[in-house]
Amino acid sequence: MTSDPSTSLTPDAWFARVAAALDEHHGSASVADGGTVDAATRDALLDLARIAAHSSERWTAPVTTWLVGIALAGSSPAERAARLAGLVAELGTGTDGSTGP
């Protein structure tokens, strides 16, 4: 299935739509900022997804980001950034001391 570029949403518009749906159906306070994702958070989550997909089976990538989202949901932006960076550093280092796959 391919998407029609003329009807595709920007990432920010997509996240806002998801946030609105979550708020409507679940009253989620965690997306009160409209569901925007700053570049540093996005990059760290993508790094975690890459590390998961290359360290295990591909399906572990979205589940890893979901688990991290649950774990960091109540964190301040600064704490979230620090913890994401720590996870990337820890999980991206192989057992032989090399950096991620």
C-alpha cells in the first residue's frame, strides 16, 4: 500500500492527529502539548528503534519505543532527554565494547 503524496500529512500534523485521537478516546494528559516531538527526542527514539531492529528481530523496534514511551511518560523534557541518551549509549554498545550494530 502506498500513500498519495498529495494527501500525506506532515509529521507534526500526524502527531497532532494522533494526540487529538488519544485525548478524545482516553483523556491522555501526556499529549497535551499537541503531540509534537522535538528533533533530539525523535533522533534518540529512532536510534533506539535502529538498535533494537539490528540487535534482535525487526518487530522489536516499535515495541521498544512504545516501552520507552511508557517508562518516560511522566518525565520532564530534560530528564527524558538524559534518559534517552543513556539508553542509546547503553543499548548501542555491543558486549565486546563496540558501538551499536
